[in-house]
Amino acid sequence: MIGRTFRAVVALVLTLGALWAPGAMAAEDGGTEPTQFVAATHQEKIDGGPFLLAAYAVIWAGLFLYLWSLQRRQAKLESDVATLRDALTRYDAGKGAGPKA
Amino acid sequence: MNATSTRKPSHVFTAFLIAGLVLSLLALYWIFLRAPTEAMMGIVQKIFYFHVPAAICMQTLFFLCAGASAWVLIKDSDRADRLAHAAAEVGVLMAAFVLITGPLWARKAWGHYWEWEPRLTLTMVVLFMYVAYLALRSFTGGAGHGDATRRIAAGLAIAGAPGVYLVKIAVEKWRGTHPRVIWSGGLQDPDMLTAFLLGIGAFVCITVSLVWMRTRLRATEDAAEGLLLDLIERDIVEERT
């Protein structure tokens, strides 16, 4: 299990490397002018807070909703699988079939 | 018996999820309490610290989906098929984050939400391609079923890969308004760089655990479908068309 996980992580790292390498090489080629993020040296009027808040809210709400949805669907399916296995076992054991669905 | 057994939760991937949440909290601390406000764009620049990691994960996942789909076509592997499906679904989620947070940042930086420049337009096209892939997958049954649809979907995922690559190189190769920061030394403040790296770490860990959870869900769906087929074969349940 660890070996497979290790291979998956190595594959992910290699994919990330393959993704970033062309960007690093092409950065010398021109294209859009580079942007430098410069730290503000004095306290300026801060606006744009609602945009920042909206962006972070979308990301965290999206992640938690997706995570919750995956867990809920997994729990329901596992319950379905258990019911189906039970019906199959009962049938194979000759104790009779479940109700027609 | 067609059913495959469902897999138990792995501690490794639970650890990835916990690591992702811890790194997210650390990243939020660094972004809002340590990293300085940017001089030109102000506080809205802080969207960068999660916008770019989401974009990196999106590109990686779509490439992963294309690679796994190629494996499906070569080996007809159920495991690769599940991985491709999971990568596409989580990739679409990441692409949605990118295309929602980007315009919110652009509204302050450019004065408008959207511009039809190369990277933005290509990202939207790629998103639509993988949404189409997921739509196609929704017509596919579980393991061993809907093989034609599965193969067409795999072909679509592979066809989307060059678009993903073009998204990556668009800013370097073609002029556009999208900023070019990381490889041109735009992150020289150590606290800005730390916040960015923490954001990447958080997103990578969360993405790995989400893909694993989605793959597990697909395995359980396949197991349920296999069991259902067994019950239909034994005439315990009736097939519905």
C-alpha cells in the first residue's frame, strides 16, 4: 500500500515538474511583461476587501461542500452494497430471494 | 460474482487531508498576518495565494486524467478509468475555483471581470472540455459496461491535454493581460513567497485526498453495480431499462 502511494506521489511530483519546466524555460522568451509584486511601504487605503472575501468564501465553501458530498455518497453506497450483498448471500444460501425491485 | 470489494479508508490519504487542513490554516495565517499588502493592487492581490495553487492542481489533474485515459485505451484498466474520472471531477472543481477567483481579482486589477485574452479563454475552453468528459461519463455504467462511451470519453480527455499545455504556456508565448509572476522573479518578498508555498502545499495535499476519495467512491459504485448485475442474473431483482 505504501509502495503504491509512494509511486503515486512520485508520479504527481514528476507531472508537476513536467508542467513547470516549460514555463521556466519559456520565461526567457518574452511574451507578457513580467509582473513584480512589491510590498506596500506605508498603510494605504485598503479597498477590494469584499472581492477577497468572496474569493476565499467560494474556495472554502466549494471544498467543504464537495468533501461533504463525497462522504455522504460513500456512506449511502456502502449501505446499498451491504444490502445487496445480504440479498445475494440469502439467495445463494437457499433461504429465498428478496422482494422484486 | 461481478462485484469487487470496496476499499477501506487509507491512513495515508487521511493524513494527506489532515496535512492539507493544517497547511491551509498556516497559509491563511501567513497570507493575512505575515505577507505584506501589495503596493499596486492592495489587499485583493492576496487572492493570488490560492488562485495559482488551484490553477496548478487543475493543470496537473487534467494531465493526470489524460494520462490515465491513455492507459484505459491501451490496457482497458478499470483502475486507470476510476483515476481518470476522479482526476477530471476534482480538476473541474479546481478550474471552477480558478475561473471564479481570477475575475474577482481582475475586477480590481484590470477594472473589469473578464477579458478574452489567451490564458483566460483557453482555461474556459479546457474547463468545458472536461465538463463534457464528465457529462459523457455520466452515461457510462460501472466496470465492464458502456465500453464505447468509456473509450470515447477517454479520447476526449486525451484531446483536452494539448489545451491544458497551451494554458500553461499562453502567458509566456503570447501577449495578454494575465500577469506573469512566478518565473520572472515577481515574488521576492520572503513572506509573500512563504505564503505562496504554503498555499501550494495545502492545495496539493487536499487535492491528493479528494482524488483518492473520489476514486474510492467510483470503486464502491462499481461494486454496487456488479452486485446488482449478479442479482439480476439470479432473477432476484428485475432489470429496468
